Amino acid sequence: MLVVLLVVTYSQGARTTLRNSCRSHEATVVRRLGRAALFKETELGAFLSLRLREKHGDDVQIERTSPLNEFEAVPESVREAAAAYENRKAATTPYDKFAAGTGHPQPDAMRDSDL
């Protein structure tokens, strides 16, 4: 399983430093997402992440993460509800109204259920 370091920036200065780091170390960047980036979980990825936080403090958040395997982690009922909701007839129908009276999970039940 691919594990990456997610770096999120919350200031213009931190975004600029992140952009420069990504340009200088393209081989370490898994994906660039505007104000965030995914770095390979290597010592260089950790160094770049920690350098950003050292320079910009709380304007940088670092998380270790792995991709979601929806078929292992998400119940089939939730996957089916997401597909059905995206294929609904009226695009303006909120999910709670769409799910009412169906077999689809209710928002409150999903909100309180961990994956």
C-alpha cells in the first residue's frame, strides 16, 4: 500500500515555499494539489515537509496517509447510495430527501459510523 505525506499550507508564504519545493524536487512529489502536495514517504519527503513546517509554523500541516480502498473500507450500501445519488433525476434534491423511504443509508447513521 502506498503511504504518502500530505502537506497542507494555510498562508501565501507557505504556498510559495511548497510550490518551490515541488518544482525543485519533482521526483519526491506524488501529486501537487494547489495549496497541498503529496510527498513520497521517504527521508527527503519528510525533510521537505518538516522544513516547510519549521519555516512557516502552524501555517503547515503534515499528515501521513494512504489511499482509500473503497472496496475494502466502505460498505457496499454506502457505495451504492453514492452512485444512485449522483444518478438521481433532480440534481437539486438534497441527499436526506433522496434517501428518505429507500434502502439507502440515512445521513445521521453514516455521520456516526466510522469506516
